[in-house]
Amino acid sequence: MRETALSTPGAGVTAPHRPFSVPMIEWLYLQNPLSSFSPDCPPLPGQRFPGLRIGHEILELLIFAGRRLAKDAVTIRPAHFHSAKMYHQQFSCLDPRREGQLIALIRDTENDHLADVSWAIHLGCLRDDLTGDVVSWDPDIQIFALTQDLQNHFLTDAYHESVWREVSACRFSIEWDCFQDRYSRHAKDGGAPLA
């Protein structure tokens, strides 16, 4: 975790504002080295051991710390889709277009197992249905705003219009044959986590 300054984009969403003081969570490694994976608890990308299942509690603690330190927000840049989806319950992407893309990706994969989706994205098996192109995971900063000035960025009509325009324009799908092939090869190579 490190402290950094954050500026909201102007571009018609909000007027440029003073830089916001935020703690940036670079990485949360919440795993249990005394536990083992099972069919009911498969590894997610980046995991060497099963998770501790305390992510929400740790985020609440970090939000509390941000408030206590009078920061404008708590920010994260999730390394993998499963983290972004979990954080999305409380955090929003700074860029409204990226927020719309994340909402569309969650919508388009909601009926699939989260571990499979996260691995498929990690292994390059996510497609843009409109272009047919492979979509790589390029996470945006996700923010939990603590001050009204920063909350206002997410409350503007321009932000919401941009988000929903992007949601409407995006359609994603997983190439499951690609996933089966690449995941099988990954498992044959020892299944070492791919960071």
C-alpha cells in the first residue's frame, strides 16, 4: 500500500479538481498456506493457496483507516477479474467507460463459474462479440470515495451517461474451447499460479 495523489478526469465528467489524497492498495495477499485446494475450492489466478475469505473485512478495515487518516478515498487496481468483481460491490472505476466495460463483463459472465471466468480472461480466452478481438485484462483504478468532492465525480449525469452508453455498446463472451485447451496445458505444466 502506498499514498498517492489522484486527479479525476475532466472531459465533461467533472470539472478538474485539486489532487485527491488516497492510499493505493497495490496488493492484498490473503491466502492460507495451511490449507489446500479442492474441487469445491479451485485456485484462482495468482493464488498459491486458498483464500482466507476475509477480503470484505480487510476492505472495511482499510476504508476505516482511510476515514481515520482523513483521506479522500481508498483505491485499488485489481490484478484479476475475480478481485474486480468482488470489489465492485463497493468500489467504482474512476473512468466511466471502464466502469461500463466492467459492468458489461460482469453481466455477460454472470451465469458462469467465477473461477473459470477469471482463468479464461487470464489465459486470453475473452472475446469482444462485436469485433471478435481477444480482450486482455487491463484493470482500471477502482475507488471507494470518502469525501463529497470525490463522490460528486460518480454522481454526475455525465458519468452515468458514459457508463450506460458503454454497457449498451459492449458484449463479451468466453471461448470455452480455448479455455479448456489452455487451462489443461497450464495444469500439465504443474499448475503454477500465473501472476
